Amino acid sequence: MDHINIETFLDDTRQKLGSRLREARIAREYSLEDLAIATGLTEAEISAIEDGTSTNTHHVERIEHALC
């Protein structure tokens, strides 16, 4: 049976989430600045979510809400 490396799994999950949110932002023609204004987050916080280095649940929820 294969063993799953949890860190690799989590990294992949963060990357997929970030990519999905970036694609949604671009599809709605939002710049990072536009989304920052809509969410009250900084561009750096949004970039961290999009590049998979952060998974702050509260920030993700704010981004998803703004992109709905």
C-alpha cells in the first residue's frame, strides 16, 4: 500500500485552491487591487492565497464571497 506524504498532499491542495481562486478572479476581470478593495484584504494576503503559501480560512471565505 502506498503511503501518502501529508505535506505533499497539503501543498497540492493549497496550490489547487489558489489556482482556482486566481482563475475566478481573472475570469471576473478583477485585478489584485480590485479584489483587495472588495474584500478588505491586502494584495499580499490575496497573493499568498493564490500562490498557495497561505490557507487562512477567513481570507479564503472573503475572497470566495467577493467572487460569487
